[in-house]
Amino acid sequence: MATTEVPQERRIVTEIPGPKSRELQRRRLAAVAQGVGSTLPVYVHRAGGGIVEDVDGNALIDFGAGIAVTNVGNAAPRVVAAAAEQLGRFTHTCFMVNPYEGYVEVCEALNRITPGDHEKRSILLNSGAEAVENAVKIARSATGRSAVVVFDHAYHGRTNLTMALTAKNMPYKQGFGPFAGEVYRMPMAYPFRWPTGPENCGPEAAAQVVEQVTKQIGAHNVAAFVIEPIQGEGGFIEPGAGFLPAIAEFCRENGIVFVADEVQTGFARTGDMFACEHEGVVPDLITTAKGIAGGLPLAAVTGRAELMDAVHAGGLGGTYGGNPAACAAALAALEAIEEDRLVERAREIGATLLSRLRALAAEYDVIGDVRGRGAMVAVELVAGGGDRTPNTEALAEVVRHCHAQGLVLLTAGTYGNVIRLLPPLVIGDDLLDEGLRILEEAFARL
């Protein structure tokens, strides 16, 4: 299923990182601010399908997809051709000065494919954080209310407002306050760590949220609930069954805007086009980015027409929002998702990942939980022997081995103890199998 000419095979010709990557890292440390981190300082020369090739000639198996960005593959031919053609015509006008068809076409596509058959509108932006921030602006404008409810373990971005919405302090919030006000945090339905067990998690967590919002904030003061249908940076937490529908119903009953943050979960990643479809939840507003444009920066807010149109003219927008080349790439990426049946492919990948990782969990009690949907799967590491204390040391050892063997692997979690797997949806079965064997070897070495 490779989509580029990059050979689809792992190849290790130097230590990782190799000498050229180490030299580039030396230059980086002298030129780039220290606050910008990198998971694996291996400098990329080209990438495609399920492979990332570095400047030393090593070819690494990609289980990260640029944090769920290159769902359709890196340098996917459709995306490259569409963006290049647009770049040859014009690179920028600013949609707020001279509009163009590509922006309208992307909005039409988003209105068509996002959940719900109600009339919709969309706006295009640059990043997931910008999309979430604009969703809050729209909700506040439409309702005349100010309070925003978010959840434990949430991640929504790095702007001032979205840092307030984000739960984890390090590295996202430390030293950057004060943050925006009128943000209230509620319990998350985290099945693995729910006190009375995963089977009770959904309804009990929803009841707690309803009670706390009612008693501590007042539902009539709440403009929006903002929630990831599967939490990303928080550790790929899939809420207990029934939690999302209950929260959405509470919002409907009280005139609260339900915002689904699908920045990481969107565009076929979870085995549905959008993760909220799994339990039939129809959000009032949905924020998207990452997988929308095959690697080019683009984001969106899509929602009910009456909400989106409540903002005064000129109240939404930005210089680069809906860049023409990014719009062309997005239309090509959506075509790839639909024509290459990548929703179904995500389910196939998920079935393989979950089967292999659950077998691994049965062998090693350091694996406390395996969870996820589609090609968005996580492994949570614990002390073992019935002790669910987060095990960051084991995680570091596993990741170190995988990186050295040429497997790009990401981590996550409020407690820093979760391995997350986000392979491109075009990865071949042979590379998927080889990557999992490297991961299995890493656990055997523990």
C-alpha cells in the first residue's frame, strides 16, 4: 500500500542517530530555541508510505505519522500533485481580501462529511489550537455565556486559552500563566483507572460531571463543553461507554454547545471518519486539523449554521487561514481517504495492533492496559503485579530499544507512561508486522 517511491523496507546502516543527524543536531542546538523538543533527533531526508528515511541513509518504520498528520502517507502523490498545481497558479491572496474556490470547496466537503445532517458552515484556520480557540469564541458569541467546561487529561493546544483548556502542566503550561479564566475542569471517564471498574465508568463519570456543573457552575452559565472523543496527549483514553452520549444530551437539554475536538482523531484515524461517530454522537461544533491536508498546515471549525453564523462579520479569520495550497492538499487527502478506503484500512490496522498487543499484555504484567480504536492504539505501562503505579522507567527502556532498532515510536499520558501507536493508514502489513516484532523484542529485553 505504499504511496511513494520510497522503498518500503527498514534499513539500518549507521547507529541511530547517525553522524549526519548528530552534526545537524549540533547545529540545531546553536540555532533553535531549547523549548522546541524532538522525540527522536533523526533528521529526515524523505518519507513515504510507512517509512521515514534519514540523512544517513537509515530507513525507519513510521509508527508516528507526524502525530496523526500523514494519515494518507507522507508525500502522497495526490496531495503533492494538487499542492504543486496550486502553487504554480498562486500561493496566497488572503481569503479575507480576495477569496478563491479551494477554500469554499474544503468547507463544502467538511460540511458534507462531518456528523449530522443539519445545515452547517465551516471556517478554515492554521492549527488545531487555533481551531479550538475559535470554537470557544463561536460558542460564547452564540450563547452569550462565558464558562467553558473541559476534562481531566485533556490536551487542546499551546495558545493562552488552549493552555487553560489543557490539563497537563509539564511541559505544556509550566511558567506560561496566568491563563484565560472561566474554564472549569471535570472528571474524565478513564476506564483503566476508574475506582469502581471500567463497566461503571461511563455512567458514573457522566453523573459526576452533571452534578458538578449544576452545583458549582450552573448549566445556564456554560457556553461550551470541549472534549476529545478519544483523548490524545492524555494517553489515548477512550471514554467509558455511554459517557459521551450522556454529556451530549446534557448539553442539548441546557443550551450548551458540545464541541468535539477531533484534531488527532479525525479523518479515518479511529476506524470511523470521526471518532464521535462510534457512539452516534453529533457535535454542535467539531474542530479538525492534523490529518486534514496530508501534512500541510490547515485546520477547521465546522458546525451548526445558526451557531457559526452568530459571529459578526469580521469576527473570524486570519491572514493565512485556508492557504490555497493547503486547501488543494486537503481536497486531495479527502479523495485519497475515500477512494483508497482508508477508514476500512484503519480498522484492519487496529485489529492487528490490538490482537498482538493484548497477547503481549498477557505475557508481561508491566503492560497494564491496551486500548484504542482503529490506527490509534496505546499501551499503558505500570509497576505490575497488580500495582497500577505508572512505570516511566520501563517506558523509557522500551522506547530507547525501538528507536535504536529503527522504529519511530511516540509516548503520551498525563503520567508519562503510555506508548502510542499512530502508523500511517497506508502502511503495509509487512512493515506493521516488523514494527510490532521490534516492540515485542523491547518488552522481552525488560
